[in-house]
Amino acid sequence: MEEFVQKFKRATRESRYEGRILVEEFKREMSEVIRRKLMEVERPPASINQWYKYATNLDRYWRESRREEKKLRGKQDNGTQTPRQDNRA
């Protein structure tokens, strides 16, 4: 998402887009999944700078979450998972 935002900024720098039109164009071009998630939050971003920031942060958190899940799965696959209690009496 960071790369997309930078490319979008460069592409629109010389355009006459601004304000709401710029936000709408950004939303149209961005990932549908991220757009949907940001539009469903209690206070969705309003300005283009908020869209840049929120989209980048959401993408970063998602990627961090994926890395963490892989680490946890790796630990479980290596036999280092926490033993489960046996409920047999």
C-alpha cells in the first residue's frame, strides 16, 4: 500500500484533481478489500491525507498480523506448542 500511495501521489501531482474528486479516484484505484474495511469503520477517513494514512496503516497491520501467524504456526509445527490438558478422567 505504501508503494501504491507513492505512485498515486506522483500520478496525480500534475493533475487538477483535488478534494473529494481526488479521494474518489484514490478509492476507485485502491484495493477493494482495504477500501471496504476503511469504509466500514466508525469514523471513515475524509481527507485524502487520512485515506493515505489509514490505508497504509491498515495494510501494515495486516502484514504484521500475517507474519505473526506464520511465526506461531512455525512454533506449533516444530512441536513447541503448549501442551493441551487431557480431559479424560
